[in-house]
Amino acid sequence: MAEDDDPTADEFAKWLTPRDALHLLHHLSDSDAKLAIFNRLQHGLVQSAAKTAKFQNKTANIMRIANGTWRHAESGILVSSLWKTADITIDVPDQKSGYAHTYIPLALFGVRFDSSGLVELLPPHDQRLTENKLPREEPEPADEEPKGPPVSSAHLEQWYRLYEQAYQGADDTEANALVSARGMFPGKSVSRDRVRELRGSRRHGRKKHDLGG
């Protein structure tokens, strides 16, 4: 996807909500995770989009948020409701007014982040999701589950969204998915049935909007 294209509905559905992105970076403190994500949003290392955007009298659905827009959201970002509700209003410069320091609110609802831009923030053993793909001829892992508490459904969903970005086409096999999931959650159990259920449930013209930013 080109950086100035809006994601398709299918692509957008696989992206992470702000709350999910914080869960993914659970190894960082809350403030460190928020700042790391925000810095990458500003500099184009993480792409974002809103399910609905409203600017003056215009409305757009599934609209990519220009990275420069985030530079106007720095004040109060650590305590912003964005991280819980996925909604935020950003005051962006009114480029048509001719007056300095004139701003217009850009309301963004249902914001999501492209998980592929967050991989570098994961601990080294989790980065294997993208950096150490298994060869296709890798033997199937044993069905015996690692001992430990089961991974929560919410965390497993977050893992699968990231897995979908990293393993596509011929690399997307049940064996790869199972090893990837178990490697993501050391010390916890992930059953083959749970991975199989996730993979099965997900198998079923881009445009550009011009709203502020």
C-alpha cells in the first residue's frame, strides 16, 4: 500500500486499535509505549487511519491519517482518550485563512495503527515473527502444548494480526503459525486448535481522501 493511499476495508480490519497496540507493547511502561508509538506516527514509521473522519462539512470513511497531522497532537497525548476510545480531535492549521495560528478541528473516530510499523518495538525474541520465518520444509511441531497458563483470546488476536502481516502466501502454514504463536508467548500454552480456529475464521480499488493534514 502506497503511503498516501487509504487502506482497504480488509487491511483496516487487520490493523490495531490504540488499546491493542499498547497491549502488544506490554513489555514497555504505559508512557514509554505511548511515546514510542506517537514518535513513529509523526515520522511516518507507523501508518494510521480512521474509520470515520470529519473536517468542517466533510466526512470520510476509512481515511489514512497524514503523518504530519500527528505533529499537532503532541500536547496531552499521554493522557489523551485516544488510547482507550480510539477517538481523537486534532486542531490542524487552516491553510486557507491567510492568518497565522488559525486552526480547524479534525475529528477522527475509530483510529487504528498498521501493526507492521510496530515490529521494531517488540522484544528481540518476538521479532522472529518477521525476521526469522521458518523454511517451508520445516517439520510440523509436536502437538504437545508447552506447559503454562493459556494465552488470553485478546492477546492471541493481537498476535494473529501481526502474524498476518509477516506470513503471507506460501509462508502462511499451520506449522509456521503454531511455532510463531508459541514463540510469541514463552511460558504460556497455545493449542493447535486455537491457532487453527483463528486462521480459519480470517479466510473469507483503493481510494484517497482529502481532509486536512
